[in-house]
Amino acid sequence: MIIEIKNVHKSYGKKKVLDDISLEVEENKIIAILGPNGVGKTTLLEMLMTLKKWDSGEIFIEGLDLKKESNVSKIRSSIGVVFQEGGMYAYLKIHEILDLFASLHKVPKERVKQIIEMFSLQSHINVKYEKLSGGWKRRTLLACAFLNSPKVLFLDEPTTGLDPEATEDLWETVKGVKEEGATILLSTHSLEEVDMYADHAIILKDGKIAEEGQPAELKEKYDALYFKEVYFQVVNPKEGNKR
């Protein structure tokens, strides 16, 4: 298992956000993390990104204990993160953004060239970030996150605001990243994308893992044609039964 979470608890004051979360993530899979707003998805991902502490329990990435400060830099070198926004790069050209990230991660020039080809960035390499379409912006951020060949890649609502063509194009790129050997953790509200692309789905409710499994297996378990029917039966059973 590339990620192991054991009995993790996290509260903000008196509000319990994550309540005894235990989870194992297999290598080289696309894992979708789902649930209503405020259920703890972002908190869970931020802990895995080494950005947030938790109250109790254990988290391991590639066998390294996240609570040990000596492991944090090692873990950060093996993960990549794509957030929704990238406004800080507005006036930089794509090749300048790649060079910036390459210098931060001490990535050789040959790897930069490989990434440009892998993400088909040649046609836009001299275009400023602010001039790119939403799809090309997301592609650029994905390329930056993959410069250091991460073992685990975090995607935060990667297709929000994209048109259908850009969405399909982005997912083709993500599947290429998976073929390179990465494990992808995806926070999304797009239940259709879970149906189409996820190897494993985790549904959070009231701070706990309410359900998890392969989308196909969950659809069979809940006698559902589409994954969204599974989701609503888990999150809101009364409403889910009406759908």
C-alpha cells in the first residue's frame, strides 16, 4: 500500500471533522474522495499533503510516518499537487513556469523536455499563463506537478469550469500520468467522472468513511445503474431512494 491511514481523528475546537478514519490506498490507482461540502475531504487531503496536522492516529506514505518531521521533506519530494487556482503565474510563459518549478525541485533540463512532450505543450510553450484557456491552464499545472515524477498526485476539482472537450482532454492527460506509475487522489463533485475514471471511490459522511470500493462493485451492491445513485443512497438515503 502506498498510503496507510490508521484511526485518524481531527477536530477544530469542539467540531469533529474526521472521526476514526482508517484507509489503505493501493499503488497506481485513481482514488476519488467524495462527500458533501464541509465533510472533511479537504482536511484529509491537506494532511496527506503534509500541510495540516491531525489530533491522533497514524498516516504513512511509502512507509514513511508523516508525524516525524525528518520524513516531511522526503514525502514532499515524492508527491505532486494541482490546486484549482494558478493566478500567481499570470504573466509567465509556460516554459518560464516549468523552468521555475524545475529549479525548485532541482529537475534536470532533460526531464523538462520530457514533460513538455508528455503533456503536448510545444504549441503553447511561449504563451503567457493568463492568455491560456481553462483547459490549457489545468494542463500546465498538471505538468508542473509531475516534473519531479511524484509517486502520489493530488488533484483538487481538476475539471471545474472546463468545457466538455477540455475535460476529456485533461482526463486523457491524467490517464497518461497514471500510466507513468503515479497514484492519483482526486477530490471531485463530478459523480460522472468517478463512474468513468476512478478505480476506487471513498464517500465521507459525518466525519467517517460511509462507503468505499470500486465504482462497479458499489453500483452492484446498491442495485444502481450510475454511481451518482450510489452516492445519494449513501449520503442522503431518503432522497437517494427517490432518484
